[in-house]
Amino acid sequence: MVTAAAMAGVALVALTMVLTPGPNMIYLASRSISQGRRAGMMSLGGVAVGFLAYLTAASLGLTAVFFAVPALFVVIKTAGAAYLGYLAWRMLRPGGRSAFEVSNLERHSSFRLFGMGFVTNILNPKIALMYVALIPQFVDPSRGPVWQQSLLLGTIQILVAVAVNAMIVLASSSISSFLTRRPVWLSIQKWLAGGILGVFAVRMALD
């Protein structure tokens, strides 16, 4: 079965990815600040189901499909890099906003919050990269069925990601208040997050 080193490796990769600004963090933070923690947690429920959809696809052989049709992986990777680049530009352009900056967003129903969380995660290029290119590196065919290893490692990723995202939801209002009282820190956070998104977009496009 899966080694402890492989599980620890996936947990570390998952932690690094979830702490890197991306579509999930931006959506959950902005929705939690504008509509409250309950809305953020409902959105997180949709994000979690999106993770399960990726996990199911990976366990059924999604990675094998991309190995069989490399051009398809290139297309998805390029689209993902472009999307992350667009998010970085929106944040860094003149008048761009931080994910933790208070904004007046339209209030959504619980059903729509859940659905938007799901869609945001499904279209998140970081998560696609996680399941297509990163987690498979920790799978060792000599240690048992690949689908079982993928299922276990994917479950670890989901637990780490959901736990961290839940903390982001619960802390978003406090972080927003802290940054609002300190405009310089708010600007630094915006440029740091936008810069990380931009770097990630370039690395994804060129790797």
C-alpha cells in the first residue's frame, strides 16, 4: 500500500497549493466577507464536492487519458495558465482589489453558493494540475492497485484542502478588518497574492 512518505508528500503538496492564492481562495474569502461565514461554508461545501469529482475521475483513470492523448493535457494546462494569469491581472491592474477587501457583492441563495463553489473548483487549474500531474508522482504501481493508492492520496489532499479553506472562511472577516485598518498591508497583500498567481501562471505555461 501507500508509504508514509508518499502520504506526507501529498499532504505537503496539498498544503502548499491551498495556501497559494487561487480561484478557490479568492471566491471563498470574498463571499465570506460580503455575505458572512455561513455563506462561505456553504460555498466550501461545493468546493469539497468538486474535489470529490476530481478524485473520482483520477481513480477511474483520468491520468491515463492524458498520457494517451498528451495534446489534451497541453490544452488544459495552457487554458489553466491563462486563467491564473487573468486572475493575477485583475488583482494587479489599477483599481484591482484584494480577495480580502470589502466589496458589495450580490447576495446568493444557498443553492447558488454551493453551485458556484463547485464550478469554481472544477474550473480551478491548480486542482486539475494536482490530480493530473502531482499526485500520480506519489503512486507506485508495485505497491498495489493504482486506483486504491489514488483514492487514498486524493482523500488526504481533500482533507488538507478543506481544513485550510475552512480556516480561511472563518478568518476572512478578521483578516479583512485587519487589512482595511492598514492600507499599506492591504496593498502588500494584493501585490503579493497577484504576483504569486502570475508566477504560478508562467510556471504552469512553461513546465
